[in-house]
Amino acid sequence: MSDDDLNRVQREIDEQLEKMRIGWVRLATADFDPEERKKIRERIISNEDQLMVSLERKWALRRN
């Protein structure tokens, strides 16, 4: 396990979490039409999927 690899994956995780936070804040603080709300929510879901991929990579690196 390389510290550089772990640091890189952690940065990816942090970025995904920030993107999700921004999406949720947008939904909570502004009025959007239903179509735009759906698009924002789909981006959040996509970020959640990417987050899981990054977390699984992190856990795999820690095991090795």
C-alpha cells in the first residue's frame, strides 16, 4: 500500500463528498422546476456511485 495511492484516493473521496454536498445545498436553498431538480438529483446519485468506487479502492489498498 502506497501512501501516495491512499492520499490520491482520499482526495477523490473528498471531491465526491463536496460535489454531493453542493448538490444537496442547491436543492435545499433554491427553487428549481421539476426537470432541473431531477437533473441535480441524478448528478448526486452519480457522485454517490463514484464515491462507492473510490471507497472500495481505498479499502482494497488498506487490505494490501
